[in-house]
Amino acid sequence: MDDRTRKASKISAILQDFCDGKLSTFSCLDLGCGRGVISAYLARSFKVVIGIDLDLAAIRDAENQKSQKSESPYYLFGSGYTLPFTDGMFDVVICAQVYEHMTDHQEMVNEIARVLRPGGFCFFSGPNRLAIMEEHYWLPFLSWLPHKIASLYMKMMKRGNVYDIYPLTYWQLNRIWRNFKIIDYSLKLLREPHDFSVEERVEKYNFIKLLPNWLMKSLCPYYPNYNWIVIKPL
């Protein structure tokens, strides 16, 4: 199973767990869908899935890979800052490993809130700025640094010229989602990796099983990555 399919399986498992398997009547927007691996995987469970991305070549690839051109998922070219949908159009939005590529995080959240129906929810995942290892360029402490210094660090290590990732801390993420109810699946994934298709990533942290829940919860601001369900108020 490749990494993108593994992520799709994880997202599907979290959604099924949260909704008790009742997704078949829901509409879903996959924000930053890329070549559509996650969108296509989720289309098995949802009534309709629409994927949107700014990478036109990726959108075309996703559309070409569909076996039935007239069936979900559907793919559109568009920006997460100005989603081309009416208010309250979707039951579910997927925002998986997307936010850190955007500079105006609050505007992204505002658009997600706009297109979600009242009581709808978003699956949100993304990195913690305080993660020791930055997982886009695989340099320790890269995301801790101001962007100009981070770019110099990358050049010195021959990993590129510009640090173009914008992760937030745990507290900053809570702030941008402050109008939503947050249900954090991060600890559940660590405790039950086989149920959420993350065993390959978690098995190297087997020592976590020995830590009590109170300690793991207190360490939440320092998890390298977050997996949340965020619910729009009624």
C-alpha cells in the first residue's frame, strides 16, 4: 500500500468511526485533492465526493484515472481561499496535510466553515510546527526557525532554496478552529494503530504503549502531527 492510499485508509477509518459507518448519504469536499487518490477512496463510502486543487495537471490526471467519467468523484480546479460552492453545500470537508502549504490559515478555515452545513464536520490533519523532524524536507528543527533562516538552513543542507511550508503550533491551530468543536483522534491512532491503518508509522514508537493516558494527553502540544474532527456549530 503506497503512502497516499494508506492516508486514504486512515481518513476513511476515522470518518467511519466518528459517524458509526453512516456516510452513504453525505456529500464530501476533498480540499487539495492532488491526483485524487483520497477522493477516489472516499467515493466508495460517500454519496458524492468533489476534489479541488490548484494543480491543474494533477486534476487532469485524477479525471483521466476515473473508470466512469460521469460518476463521483468529480474534480475541479480552484483555490481553498475562494471555494466555488454555495454556503452549506457539504456535509464533510477533508483537509488532509494541506493547511501547512497555505499562508492565510484563518481564511482557509473561514471558507471551510462557509461551505459546511451547520453540524457538518471537517477531517483536519497536519503537522505541528514544534515537531522535531520537519517531514517535507526531513531536516531537524527546520519548522522552528524563521522562514529566512530556515531557507538558509535548507541551502546549506542542499535540500532546496526556499522554505515554503507554514505549519502552526498546537495553540495556534486551536485558535484558528476556535469556533468549532474539536475531537482529537491523535491519541486514539497511537493507541489503536491497526484500527486506523497507521501501524507502520506507529510501531517504531512502541514505548508509547507503556505511557499512561494522562501523560500522553499532557504531551499533546508536542505531537508531530494532528488528526482532528472539527464540527461546525448548529
